[in-house]
Amino acid sequence: MCLAIPSKVIKIDENNMAEVDTLGVKRKVSLDLMPEPVEVGDYVLIHVGYAMGKIDEKEALESIEVYKKLAKAAMEEEDAISPEELVNEDGPLLYKPPKESEE
């Protein structure tokens, strides 16, 4: 299963690499597998370091809001996570192991 959080393209370099912002986390991804042109400001879905497809801005923003609501609901749990913890420089996190309790 893959979790794709829409990422906004903020920069594209001469090597077809894009810098993207995913819930505040910035990282570089390749545009080499994109079937269509990508421009700064577009939203893309990423898998293992490659942008795989574009997503409409309205749909992207709606998805991001859902992720934020999920994170907010999860913060009410004992092992709470913040929206920023849903993503790291390697991409979206599917599972966060529970913290080991110290006895």
C-alpha cells in the first residue's frame, strides 16, 4: 500500500529534478517518469523519489486538509503524531511504531 500526499513543486533544476514541499517537508524528486510537463506551482504525487503524476490544485488542497484532520484526530490519542510527522525526507510514513515505555 502506498500513501501519496500531494506535494507542491517549488523549484525545478536543469537536471529535471524538482524540489517539492510535502506538509512543510522539502525534498528533491525526479521528474523523469512524468508523462506530462510539470511547472513550479503544480502538485504532484510521489513514489520512491519519483513524481508519478500531477494532481489538480483543488483536489490536492482538499487531500492535504484531510491529512491535517487525521493528524489532529490522532493527536488526541496517547501516541499522538503531528501533521509534520506524517512525512519525512524519504516520503510519507505509513506506520509509526508505538513508543517503548520505560519501566
